[in-house]
Amino acid sequence: MELSEIASISGKGGLFKVLKPGKSGVLLESLDAAKTRVVASATQKLSLLSEISIYTTTKEGTTALQDVLKKIHADFKDDLGVDGNSDGNELKAFLKSVLPEYDENRVYVSDIKKLVKWYGVLLEQVPEIFIEKAEKAD
């Protein structure tokens, strides 16, 4: 599975696997043990993880979520030292260690909490996204 097949729905917690487009919206399945299926309608904001970036102070202005997730995995594997309930200062320090140039004025603690929670879900449910394509071919 790729990040382009995983989505977030504004207002709903968790991540969803994109199954297929339908007449009334996109059919999704939750990436948790329940495997709940939902239809995201055109009125809901659906974001594919492959299209999400984190604001930075660099010339480019953003860094792709995929790059940040891979850096987290390379540096921390399955022990981040923080979770979605950690103190705001701890979360900021965590992101600063992964992405020193993140824009502290535009990236909120709630965004970092979401990043940490998403990383946990992805690591548990689709760990293959952290394996480089060359490694998969072996």
C-alpha cells in the first residue's frame, strides 16, 4: 500500500484506506481493527496522505509528509518517546529533532499530535510503506 491510497477525513479521527470511488462519494475502510467502511461525500474534506506537507522555513516552504514519516522511522523506528497525549513542548521538541526547519508559527501542536498518531497507525497497520521500493524488490 502507498500513501496515495490512505486518506484522512476532516472531522473524523483515524486514517482510511481508499477502496473505490462511488456514485455518492469515495468508499473508504478504516485502518484499525474494526475495518469500518464509510462513504466520504463531496461535502467532506478528504486528504490523501501523499498530498499533505508540513510547513517549513525553507525556500520550498514545505516538506512532504512522506519524507517526514520516513525520517521519523529512520530515527525512531517504533519508539518515538512521545504520543498523542504528550505535552505540547515535548511534541514540538520531537518534531524539531525530525524536521529542524519546521515552521513553528504555522505548525500547531494539534498538527504534531495528528502526525504522531498517524505514524502509530501506519506503523501498526501498513508497515510496508516505510520500506524503500528497492528493498521491496529484493
